[in-house]
Amino acid sequence: MFTIEHDFDATVITLMDEGPAPALQEDVTVNAFEDCVTVEQYDPREDRLVRITLSMAQLRDLGAALNLPEGMYRLRAGPPDSAR
């Protein structure tokens, strides 16, 4: 399950785990800003929120990597959604 909210300066997506109770993970919040994307998740072992910040180029590479086989790649600059 997930929610999408449009704030003034970001789109906020929250992913909620719906698996079996012992294996449930904490919610994941994705904040999409104009120049970066942050991914946050509460870590109960450390009792703190963990945040990762991705540049737009890193996010583009991650999206491409999800659909490619094992290997090393470099995407060329071009229109969005083009892996040349």
C-alpha cells in the first residue's frame, strides 16, 4: 500500500509494508524535490530516522538499473527515459 501527497515544494510518497507480521518493515518515505530525492526509513534498532539523498542523475541511473542485467553501465545524456 502507498500514499501520494503533493506539498508545496515536494511530492511525498509513503510505502507501507503489508507482509506477514514478523517480517514487516517500517514505512519508507520518498520525498521528490526539484533537484533531489530523499528516501527515509525509521530504524528501530538505532531509534533514529535514516535518510539517503539521491541526485536526479543517481535517480535516473537507479531507474535504468532496475531493468538491466548484471554489468557496468554509463547512461549518455539525452531525453528522459532514453538509455543509449
